[in-house]
Amino acid sequence: MGIAEKTLSLKASLPSGVKLVAVSKFKPSEDILEAYNIGQKDFGENYVQELVKKASELPSDIVWHFIGHLQTNKVKLLVPVVSVIQSVDSLKLLKEINKEASKIDKCIECFLQVHIAEEETKTGLNKEELYGLLSNPELNAMQNIRLTGLMGMSTFTDNLTQVQTEFSTLKQIFDDVASKHNNLSNFDFKELSMGMSGDWQLAAQEGSTMVRVGSTIFGNR
Ligand SMILES: *Cc1c(COP(=O)(O)O)cnc(C)c1O
């Protein structure tokens, strides 16, 4: 199967209400175009320079999601081309995104990345940090960002029970945050981004609204 067929077949197997972000890191623009040509519009990238370069080569109606670790000094480069930043893990980063977006009169959708995995290496906010950030009064003044969801990555393991538990924990946090913090003007919690090539079925079962799938579509990196 080619990239177009793989994308179509994956889309057909997603439960209704679950969106697909095709993760294209390290893959050439031609590969992205193959998926785009059968109607895939949402693509995810992990590196700022790579995303910016591809955005300049590819159709302008692609919705770019940034899903990698983001350094404050790269925000300026990223903001003009990106629609969604799924990997926000600090107030400092949110402020910088808001600042750069306000300069060009743009609004960026931001997901907060939550650490649900066992591994120390995976980035993201723990539960306390998440709630701390969400109760910071400075958030209200940020006119050029919208907090629209949470993103999480499970532990890389064959233990499906553990992965399932991590996803269901994130879903609980999502529901709790969505009900508690809806008083903020720039708050519109609707997306729960969880699930990758190896675990998207479990994630969808546990309440994911958005899966980020790379290798199943584009092959191994
Ligand atoms: C690379 C990556 C993915 C896609 O991973 P696959 O296993 O190739 O589907 C999803 N989310 C994040 C944050 C990634 O870095």
C-alpha cells in the first residue's frame, strides 16, 4: 500500500469524532503531498526548522501542528506558519507564543502537554504543574492564544494495561480541567490528543479525540 491508501484506510478505521494528525517528521514534502491529495489536511512536525521549510513548499491550507519540544527562542519562527502547538509545557512558553502571535494578529491553538508516562525522559507537565498553570491569573490576559486541549504520550511498553491506565488517567484529567476552568475567556477545551501508531486504538477507546500517527502512514523513520 502507498501513503495515500494507508492514510485512507487509517481514516476509515477511526471511530467517528476522532481526528487524524499525520506525523510527517523526517519525511519529504512529496510524501506529505500524497496524503494531502486524498484530503488529509492536518500534519504534525517535531522540529521548527523542518516545519517552516515544509510549510514554504506545500499548500497553504495545510493545518500544521507542532508536537515536539519547543524552545522559547524558536517560537518567533514557528508562530507565522503553525495553527496548533500541542506541546506547551510552561507559562513562559505560552507568554512567548501569545507575544509573537499578537505581533501578527494571529490566534494560536495551544494544547498543554501532560506527562503520563513512566519514563523520566518524556516531557510535559505533571498534574500539579498543570493545575498551577491553569490557575495563573496571567492566562486571562492572553488574547492571542486559545487553550483548546491536552496532549499526552504513553509509556513505550508492551504492557497494554499500563498504557490503557495512562490514557484513562489523562481522560479523567481532561474532563476535570474542562469542567473547572471554563471561566477563562480564551479557554475552549475540546481536544484530547493521545494515541500514536502503536496505541491509537487503545487511546480512541479511552476517549481520545485526536490521534497522531506517523509510521503507520509514512513507514519507519
Ligand atoms: C513521532 C511522534 C508521533 C508519531 O509516532 P508514530 O509512532 O510514528 O506514529 C506522535 N506524537 C509525537 C509527540 C511524536 O513525537
